[in-house]
Amino acid sequence: MTVEDRGLGSGTDVLIRKVDSRLAALRAALHGPDLELAEELAARLREMILATARSSAADRARVRAAVHYFVQRRESRDARLPLRSLVAAQRAVDRAARQLATP
């Protein structure tokens, strides 16, 4: 059963596809503990996406921001801008999860 079959909307489906696509790219490039962290982050993001599908716009925006932080690579020609690490993405996901848990 797909996300759309459950009536959660196309926005939810798009976010899950973004997470899955980024994870597929990371699977090709990473191994060991880094890959395990990427898998864990992707699973947590999928859970958060589904859990907030019918939540407030603010909660959905928090999750969407965490997804975008995980998905977007910070690649630049400017050597002063470092590549974004999975640990930084983990902090963003953790922050979103804490905010969702706080009433």
C-alpha cells in the first residue's frame, strides 16, 4: 500500500520519495557506521513524515525542514563552505523530533 492509497496526500509522498532517493545515493557512496546512520535517519524521517501527515502546518513544516536538511547536499565551488555531514543532519532531525514531542 502506497502513501497515497492511505489518503495522506501527495506532499507526504514527495517527501518520502526525496528521503528514499537521497538514501539510495548514500548507499552507493557510504559504508559502515556512516551508512548505518544514514539508514537510521531515513527511517526516522519516514516515521515523522507519516506521523505528521495530518498534523498542524507548523509540525509539517518542521518535518519538511528536517527532510530538506537531510536531502540537500551543500556542494559549492567555494572552498569556504564545508560539505554538510550526516551528523549535522542528525542534529536537525533530533531537533525536529524534540519540537514535535514538546506540547
